[in-house]
Amino acid sequence: MTTIYFVRHAHSIYTPDELKRPLSKQGLCDADRLTKMLTKKEIDLVIASPYKRAIQTVEGIARANGKEVMINQAFRERLLSSEPVDDFHQAISKVWSNPAFVWPGGESNIDAQRRGVHATLEVLKQYEGKRIVVGTHGNLMVLIMQYFDRRFDFSFWQQLAMPDVYRLEFIGQELKSVKRI
């Protein structure tokens, strides 16, 4: 059994620089709480998106387990558009209602899911039997989960918290269970 704890990052301070956007004061407190919770799980490996908010959310877990955070570009958030959108909710609704649709310079749900699933399958192959934390982003996390189980959809994404953790258990590359932690 391989266990992946997908961790949606904690609350962050908005800045236009997606890569360097840090956690807010509340986000840092939540990351500490998350560290205490997941340290009890004997984590073998911690992987994160290259975005600062994802790294900050899981770096305490890595440190508590004597591990380094391994950065994996494929777990970065999906790029909705290369330019700011006028109405985020309308823009995100459109890509979920039409998975092939892409805003200018952005990534479709199909492309983002393909990227995230490929990375997940590689993790499952390379670290079979391990307990792995993956610090990532809500949209990508749900797209990955949806690949394995169609019930994870737009309405599921809308109800996610910051942070949020889902434990997925696999035998080989077959999903056996999902539980919110």
C-alpha cells in the first residue's frame, strides 16, 4: 500500500507573483497545526510544488521527519490565464464545464490533469509502499483526484479548505481509498 497525503496549501497573502506568494499569519499557524498532525503518520517523503505557499505549508512536516522538501514542478498550480481575468469565478467555472477550454496563455483542465496525473503515477511507481506528503494547490489536487474517481469535481473543489488534506491509498496505481484528514 502506498499512501499519498495531498495537501492543499494554507491561506496565503495575495500578491501578483504566484511563485513567491507567502502564507499569511493564519496560514503559518495552520501549517504548524498540520505539521503536528502529519508528523504522527511517519512520513517517508515530502514533495512540493515550487510555489512558496505550498513549500511553507509542508516544510515543517519534512523537518520534523528529518527530510528535505523535494520540489516537483509538475505539482504547481494550473495556470488559468497568462493575464489576470476579470471574473475569476466565471473563468474557473468555464474551464471546469468544458475541460478542453483554455483561456489565452493558460492551461485547460485536460492539460493540467495530464501533468498532475503523470507526476502522481511517477511518484507511485518510484516510491511504492511509502507514505508521501505532496504539497500542492486545490485546483490541481482535485484534477488529479478526479482522474482516479470522477466524484471529485468542480463542486468538490469549491468546498475545499485552506489547508486541506486528503489521504489517498493505492495498491500499485489503483486507488483503493480516499479520506479527508
